[in-house]
Amino acid sequence: MRLDGKVAIITGAGSGIGRESACLFAREGAKVAVVDFVEAAGQATADLIGAAAMFIKADVSRWKDTHDMVHTAMARYGRLDILFNNAGIDLPLATTVVETEESDWDKIIEVNLKGVFLGIRHALPVMMKQRYGTIINTASRAGLVATPSEAAYCASKGGVVSLTRQLAVDYAAFNIRVNCLCPCGLENPTVDRCAFLGKSSAALEQRHTRVKANIPMGRLCTANDVARAALFLASDDSNFVTGTALAVDGGSICL
């Protein structure tokens, strides 16, 4: 198993990419701290995994929550090998600049960028002491190329890409690798995006058709696609990979 004996914290693990990754990491031998703001969703993921998982409720935009997240996992497992900063929010808060309220801008930056910073801020002292660790951040295709009408979201994810590269330089000497994932449009959108589109299957289908038209491989990204990329970055298969923004996008950034 590729993660045998390792301990991982995964944020936003109550659904989507986070849940898929938590289950995959556990199947590959890891002990997993499942972190989510929504208790029922996070606990459901932990229950799916069973004895190899624990649930921690946390708001990643809050200092105390992320501090307690790391220390709770350490108290249970005694070490921390992998931090997967996956939690994030999307539409309906992400719009054009002139349509974006200051409060919406702040919320997106706090969760998507500050949340990554806080998780890393509290995990790094542990990993530095161990002189080993792997950090994975969920960015987005929108962090690499412009996406229309998503100013705050693009800014937040671009910040994640840049922070990832900077951290890789600062902490390589501690044998800590830092990488990020940049998926394109997901087959099963986030809760935020679904709320924006409403419950209309027609609206979702229109969105799927529009996004697929810009993906050379002709399909949308799945949570499993991203989870398997995360597994590669979490495992020793990528032990000389750091500072990378790995596009999981079917070739869409090539257009």
C-alpha cells in the first residue's frame, strides 16, 4: 500500500474531492483525520472509512480551529505525514469585480487562501520537527488561467498556486514537499455552485456542455481523478516533486 503507516489530515472531506481522497488514502494504508465544517457530512465520511479515520469539525478560516485540528490529530495518531488543504468555496460568491461585495471577497479569500495558510501554519512545526512531510493544496485551473466572472475565486486560487511554490522553496531543507492540484470543471459541482445553478437539471447540463467543450479529452473532471492525483503527490512516488501546480484538467489549459 502506498501510504502504509502514514497519517493524513484532509480538509473539506465531507463530500466531493475530500471524501474521495479520504477513502482512497485509507484504502492505501493511511490513518485519516477527516475535517469538515459540516458535522454530519464529515462524520459520514469517517463512518465510511471506519477505524482508520476520525472526524474533526473545523472552520479552516479560523486560527483556533486549525490549531486544534492539527493538535487533535497529533493527540490521536502521534505524527502527521500529509496535510491536504482541500476545503474551499465557489459560486455564487465569485462574480465580476463590479458585482462582488466586499464581504463576499473577504469570505472567498478567507476560506480558499487564508484557510490554506492556517492549516500549513499549524502543521509545519510538526513536520519540521519530524523533518518530513507532504502538503497538498487544492487550487484550480482558475489559479492558472483566467475564468470569466470569477474575480475573487481566481485571485484566491492564484494565491494558492503562488504560496505553494514559495513554501516549496522555504521548506525543502526540512524534507517537506509542497504541491497543489489544479482541477478543471467537476462532474459533480461543489455545494456552492449547485446552489448558484439551482436545482434545475437543465442548468447543470448547460454548464456541463459548456465546460466540456473546452476540454480536449471530452469529459468533465471527477473527484476520483483529483483524488488519484493527490495520492501520487502524497506518496513516495513523487518524492522529488515539489512546488508543482499539477493540472488535472484533460488538457484544457493547453487551448
